[in-house]
Amino acid sequence: MFNNLDYTYNDENSIIHRINPLIKFIGLFIYILVCLFKYDNILFILNLSLVFILILLSNISFLRYLKIVWKLKYIIIIIYFMLYHYGIELIDINIMVFKLIFLILYIALIIYTTTKEDIGRGLARIINIFNLIGINIKKISSFITNIITFIIIYIDTMKEVINSGENKGIVYSHSNILNKIKLVFTNLKRVYKDCKNKMRLRKSDMKYKLYNGNIISKYKYRTKLAIFDYAYILMNIGLIIYYVLKVR
């Protein structure tokens, strides 16, 4: 059920699909900003609840979001062990992990509800804003895009290698966690080599650009702000106002 992970735009009719892509990126920035604020129970719940509400309003199967978290299960376990090893309290680890999970879900929300063209426009406007203040964000965004793309290719390639091993009698799905970790590390070199080759060819493979190039957004007014955009902005600004008035 959780094996097939989809990174493509979902052509649904929802409030979130209608929101201007630039506003979505601003909302993502505010989410990260609030995560870095001084911790407060109510602020933490409000910030995560906002993301959860957006997911519900996206009209996309909740299973697609759960698949993402499921794919990250071993990374999450490693984070728990590492942070606990350095003496961080379990409650603090839980808070950090939940912030990370909902950040990933927020990014997935944008990918699922925004076409390639609209994301390009949104990023272009953000880049233009930074260019006005003398920051060359183009190289930074290109670097981040390459990292994200490599991670996606790496996960898919590791899955291909493991499936190939199962065809030869190496049953990954029924192995214990130590054997699974051993199998992953055994294939690191092979997977890395395959990933480098795929990265060279990724311009001709839209699968690793996270979008389906054949789908065009049905909402033509995205260059203008609508009532959903203003509501989206107000909800995010409300978090900052709460922090300033109640927490800081």
C-alpha cells in the first residue's frame, strides 16, 4: 500500500489549488519561520494544525501524504536515536520531528496542488524580490533543486536495486531491521553510480522534476490575488501576531 510513491501534480478541484503559487511559498516561509520561534505549546499546535487543515482542503487522498511519511520512517528513527544519544529530552525530539514531518508534508502539498508552470512563476517572483536586494538566489535555488532531485532519484534507485535483489531471492520485505540496514549499505556504491548517470539524463526525464508536464492548470487568474489568497495570508500572519503578543 505504501510502496508506490507519487510526486506528481494532482489535477483536483480544491481551495488550495486555487491559491496563488507565490502565496503558497510565502506560507511555507512563514511556517519555517514560526518553527524557529521560541517554543510555545499553543503556537506549535496552531502551526501544525494550519498545515493539517491545508492538507484536508487540498482534496487529495490522505494516503498520498502518509506514503511520504512512511518512506521516511528509517530516517525518522535515526534522528530519534541520534538526538537521544546527544542527551536531548524525548519531548523536545518529538517536537522537532513533528516540525520536520509537517514541513515535508507542506512541500508535498505545494507539489500536489501546483503545476510546474505555476511553481516556476512563483519561484521567479521570489527570485526577483531577492534580486532587488542584491542576493543572487538563482544559484542557491539551482543547488537546492539538484539536492532534492538527487534524493528522489536515490530513493527510487534504491527501491529498484532492492526489487532486483528480491527477484534473486533476497527478500527485503520480510527481513528484520538490521538486515534491511545492511542491505541498504551494501548497495550504496551501486546506487550512487546509477544516480549519477540518471542525474545526467534528468533533463529529459520529467519524472524526476516532480511534475507531469502534460497537465495545465485550470485556474487562469493566478497572476491576481483572490479571496482564498487573502485568507491564506491572514491565517499565516495571525501566527506571527500571536507570537509577538503572547510569546515573545
